[in-house]
Amino acid sequence: MIRATAEPRTDPNDLPKLPSWAASTRSQTPENLAFLAGSALAVLDSLVSDPTHGVPLKLLVNRLGLKAAVATSKLEGRLAREADIRDAYHLTPVGDDGRHARGPDGDLLAFWRGAVTTRLTGADWQAGIGNLIAPHFEADIAPWIESGLTHAATQTPLLGCVCVLRTVLQFDDRAERVACLLSDMVLARALNWPVLLPITARKLNKASLRALIEGDDQAQQAVQACILQSVQNTIAMARDLTHRASALITVAPKLRARGSDAAVGVFLSEDAVAPSTMLSPTIRGTSIAMTDRAARRFCDRLVELGVARELTGRPTFRLYGIA
């Protein structure tokens, strides 16, 4: 199969969606936030947990990872653009030491791409997170997450997220990416999701986090509203990517290049595809050979069919993504 997801039985037009009455965050009373969050999380849970909906999960988490990288760059005071972060990660060559010298922007995306592959269960589930963050956090990871999960179970999932955000930032007020990652971990574990979704960071701002550290009750509600808005946006993104993935799968039989099924699979799992490294000299994850020229022609063919687009606007060093 060419899909990066299970065979969908749900028509993309019938995917679960957020009711219009639940698409607001304007009334920020604790009760209303809890009600709206419950509605949104139920829809998102259905989308990501039921494989018959055909949501391309790998593609979704990688796109969310890019969005989280942009958001945490802003929180950390660097304000890197999405295109710069994407280029720094995907187009930085390997050095003589076998490592990528991506710089802070590329490393930030590498952090979030690593985050979405971490284990959510098992006796040593926290080991994957420990490989991503500074050693001085390691001893506190498990108790911080357990505290967040307790709040999620006894109060609401978003309060569990807020709990771990506040705790981490009170420990180190410059650890925004770590705080957001552990918040996402709490949400994923509380809802028993199959993957970690980088949701928390996307709508946060420095002022609300600073007020949260200081114990401002209004900040607690404001942060919950930011996370709720990100959940709502993630629902829209999941639905949109499922429609786009369906369109790509539909035209796949028209592709005659050797290895086209495997190459389509790369597009169904990656937010940005570099033909020269992901499709050539072999298609990633396979032993199927594809020349650099054939890879570029394949990508251009997808653009002609309207199911992919070129992301950089450059004549060389191009990246392609699902359209």
C-alpha cells in the first residue's frame, strides 16, 4: 500500500468536525473553557485514534512539529520564519564529522521532529524525552508529567497541561520548548493518543507564560484558551490534510515512474520532501533506486497534477509538499 495510514472507510467529506457552537474561545470562564475543550478534544481524539478516518498521522505530526518550532522560536526570542526553519533542517548538508550543522533554527525543528517519535508508554517511556532535553531536567521529567496527569484526571486535560507548563517554567523560565513538550506529553498520555501531537506551543505568548509563572489566575485561563485554540486549529489541519492525502492517493495510479508508490508514501508522511535526499539515490525507507533527475521529474509531475506544490520558490534546492 502507498498510504502512510490505514485504508480509510470514511469519506473525507464526512470526517468528524468541530460544531460551530464549539468553535469559540471568547467566553473564558473556567466552566465554559472546560466544556469547549471537552468538545474539541473529543473530535480530535476521534480523528487521530480511529484509523478508518484515514488521517495521515505522520504528515500531521510533522506539520505540527514545524508549527511548534516557529512558535517556540518566537517564545525564545528568535522570531525565525517558517521557511527559514524548514530550510535549515532539510537543506543543511552533512559535515565531515557525519553531523548536520543546522544552526539553532534547524536544531529547533529537529527537537520537535524527535519529540513526535518519542514513546508514550512502556517502563522506559521517559528515556526518549531525556535524549531531547538538557541533563539537569532528567530527574524531574517523570514527576512533572505524573503531576500533570493527576490534574488532567481529576480536573481537565488542559489544566494538566497548564500544571506542567507552570512547573517547568518556574524551574527554568527559559525552558519554553521543554515546557511545551511536556505539556504535549501530558495531553497525549491523558487521552491515550497513538502519537504525540505538538499542540501546546502554537498560540502561546511570552506575556501569558510570564503571568502564569507568577501565579495569576487569569493567566491560567488565558493559557488554557490558547491551547484550546490550537486544538481547534489542529482539527482543521487534520481534516484538510486528509482531503489532500485523498487527492494524492486518487491520482497515484497515473504515475508511471518506477517506485512511484513508495515515493507517494514519502509525500504522505513528510511535510517537506527534498527530492535529492529523500527520493534519490534511493527512495527513503526502501532499496528502490531513483536518479536525481527522475526524482525532480516525479515531483514536478505531482505539481502538474495539482496534488503537490513547490515550497521555496527557488529554481534550485527545492522542497515539495502535499498541495
